[in-house]
Amino acid sequence: MMTPEFLRDFRKSLGLKQADFGAWLAARLGQDRPYAPSEISTWEKGNRPVSYAVQAAIYKHLWEGCR
């Protein structure tokens, strides 16, 4: 399970604000609607677990960066 700290650190490493990160995630997941900053915030505060789809998109991005 992805920790709130890992998610926040990952977003900040991309240099993105929560709204931009929501759009970044939506683009990678093929969604029309970006994730709202409030949803990103609930994950980063640990109030809700990060969905497996979002975790997969992040880990895939990291994996592709290692090749």
C-alpha cells in the first residue's frame, strides 16, 4: 500500500500542485475528468487509501523512468 508521504513526495518531485497532479493522473489513466485537489489531499493526509489504479500509474511511471 502506498503511504501518504510517498504520494506527496512523488507529486512534489514532479513539481506539480495538487490540481495539476490530478490532471496528470487522469491523463495516464485515460479519464476525462481530472482528480480534484480535495481528493489528492485526502490521500496525502491518509484519510483515504490511494486506489490501486492510481498506485499502478505512479509505479509504472517510476518503472519506465528506470529503463
